[in-house]
Amino acid sequence: MQIETLYKLFLASTGVTTDTRNIGKGNIFFALKGDKFNANEFAEEALNKGAGYVVVDELGNEDWKNKFGVRMILVDDVLKTLQQLAGYHRIQLKCPVIAITGSNGKTTTKELVAAVLSKKYKTYATKGNLNNHIGIPLTLLSIKSDVEFAVIEMGANHQGEIASYCEYVKPYYGLITNVGNAHLEGFGGFEGVVKGKTELYRDIAKRNGKVFVNSENEILVSSWQSAVDNNTPSVTYGKSTSAFCKGEVGDSKEFLSVIVDGFSIPTNLVGVYNFENVMSAVCIGKYFDVEISQIKEAIENYLPTNNRSQKITLGTNTIILDAYNANPSSMIEALKNFEKVEAINKVAILGQMMELGQYSVTEHEKIYAAVSNPDWKEVKRVFVGHGFEFLKGNTNVLWFEKTDEVKAWFKQQQFENSYILIKGSRKNELEKILK
């Protein structure tokens, strides 16, 4: 079936889905395959649940075609078809698209940017963390024709991935939050991370677009300069007096505050490391003529969710739950912030970091070294997972193989007036400690 024909069916449908648990009447169900599942097997179920059409690349039963007729659409590759449909839809959209990627802070930045732009424009942004080869096309296909701005988050763990997304997202504006030691295994080291993330710059340069860049980040500044051959300037933000959007850290204690254009903007974000995330949203708002008072309102009302730098009060204890993701760069920044906190009792529960490959041992040893200086002497340090297994038997710290073991230990403690950091990769599910 031609994409144009499928697109007409899409416009007449009630939307697309890839999950039979969420089938809505009149949906188009895309039967995706993965390492451990094959949704072609559920095509008949999807139709029986009310899907208008199903897109498959395998016929589980030869009778299906006769039974369901035109409602069963057979293609060569369901995933590629989904992406092609999203790309075709993107071409029809009139709204500008801002793509956001980076090693740390992508989702928080995306949420802040969307909140700011929403003060003036009808804005649609990636829901949750749907930032991969499936989530991005689903996001594009969710954008209605009356949307005035789209903010698309792009995650990546290997080179070529961002470039592949750009083929159908076609962003005119872009932002890379930072580049750090994340997904080192897939990218092949730090230089690979830089090359992979800056694929966004090279794509935007080809379409003569604009990027928003932290003026103090020399790697990103030079990467953009290398990507363009026409001296197209970036739109800069940061502490530099030469930046388009200049700001500084305000009187920040527990929560970050920033000062821009004489306005003090309090946030609900823990950690000065969120300064760049906030400033990028302020910069984008200013560039697109959102009033500074509206920018301030949007940012100060933003509440982090989904285990990202969430402050939780438990009795007399304060808990910073940052268990959505972790890599060496974000872990170090979280520890620097935790080190500055003044509290009677401090506890750091740190989970292992994933996708580090040959760098895993070295990077986990660096984290332990970072919490082994005299300033950490009075801090109770707890480590979770095989990445920290070298600490087994170390009498200065506690090491647990699994999160359930930490949860059992945590329940037995009598913490009072304590400040507790819980930080680790998604696979650790450290939020279970509090349940």
C-alpha cells in the first residue's frame, strides 16, 4: 500500500496504537516486532477489540486476508511503515519543530520548553519518555493540524540514531543539552557520544535552521561552528555577558532559582546542575517572544515527575528521588549537589549505571572515588548492583546485589532528620525502596 493511501486511512481513523491493551474503536494497530514479542500474533485480537485496520508484515493465519479483507494491511516492514507515515504527516504540518537531545536533562528540558512555549502558542511535546524509534513516530502522528509548536525529544545510544530520526522529524530548530559519558558502550566512547549527538546540528545546518547553545559549552559551540559553512550564528544562553539570554544562579539552597532580566525565577528543581536546563527554556521563550513574566510563571509552576529529582518528605526525612536514569556525568553532578547540602544525617543510595560496556569498571570506580573524600566521611553510603560489586566486603560502605535487598534494609532503619539521595539507572528501579 502506498503511504499516501495509508495516510488517508490515518486521517479518517481515531489514531494509531502499537499496544492491544490500549485499542480504541477506529484505531489503526501497527503490529511491531521485538526481540521478545511479535505483535503480528495479536492482529486478530486488535480487530476484534475495535481497531479499524491493522498493519502487519506477517500473516499468522492464511484465512486472515479472507476473513478481514482490506482491514488487514500487509506491508514489508511494519516499523518502517510507521516511520514513513510519521514522516509524511510531518510534511503536512505547518508548525515549527524543535528537536531536543543530549546526554542528560533531555526530558526535564523538553518539559520546561513546552511549558514556556505553551504560554503563547498551542504546543505539543513528546509525552513522557517516548523518545526512541517507536516513540518519536507515535509522537509525530499525535500532532494535530492546529498545533503551533512541536517539541520532540530524541534519545540515542549509538551513532547514526539521531540522524535517522531527523529524516522524518525534519526539525528546523534544535537543542543539545550537553554531551557526557552516557551510553558509552553503544557510542564507542566519549568522542562517539559527541559525534552521535551532534548529528542534530549537522541535520539542522543542512536546512539552514537555528540551534540554541549553552555559550559556556565549548564542545557544542565548536560543533555547531563545524556543522555550518555559512557562519549562521547560534542562539546562546548561559552566564556569559555575550549570550543572547544571560542569567545567573540566584539564592539557591534546596531548590534552584535563576535570575534573568532582573526577574528572580524560583523552581521546584533540586540542584544547580539544572541551571542549564532552565536557561535553555528561558532562552527559547525569549527568542519566540514569550513575555518574561510568562516564562517565569511557567518555570516556577513546573513540578518534576517520574522519579526525576523529586523531593519527597517522609516523616522528618527529606528524600531526593532521582531514579529515572543515571550515567557517569549525571551521577557526578548529583553527588556534587548532595555534597553541598547541610543536614544532620545524610544517606546516599547509588545504583549501578548501565550501557557502559568496557568502561563500566572504571566509571563505577570513579563514582566510589568521588564519595570517598573526607567530606563524605559522615555520610552513610549504600551501593546497589553488579557495577559496584567490587565494594563487596568493604566495611566503609554497604553493598547490595539487588534493589529488593536495599528495600528490606531501608525498612529496618530508624532514619530521623535525614537527607537521603536515591540515584540510579532505570533498570535498578530504586523507587521501589520507598514503596
